[in-house]
Amino acid sequence: KGDLNLSLPNEDGTCEGNYFLQNNGKGTWNIACTNNMGAAGTLKWKKNGSITGSGKDLNDKKVKFTVSNKS
């Protein structure tokens, strides 16, 4: 488990949240942002070390992201 902290593009604010990744490589995440938005969803750990996430924001729009090791 851990914390999420990120800056939104175009100086739209910042987001903070949490993630929980289980031993089976699956988990959940959620964020709340200073621009009155937020999102939540699921995580999946890939064998190459990257993590993919998907979910929905507070307006029910799809959200997807990937986090990977520095190349």
C-alpha cells in the first residue's frame, strides 16, 4: 500500500490518494483533487514491473494510466 501525489496538467491543481496492491498483483486506487474532482478504480501489476490502472472519475468518465520503471 502507499500514497499517490500528482500534479495535474495545465496547472489545474494537485491530487492526493492511496493505492493498495495485493500479492496476487491486483489492487485498488483512489484520488481526490484540489479542482473538486476525484477518481477511483483497479490496479494490475505487470510482469515487466509496470502497473496499469483503470477506473472512473466523479463524472463517470473513464480514466486509464500506466506507471513504469525509468528506462
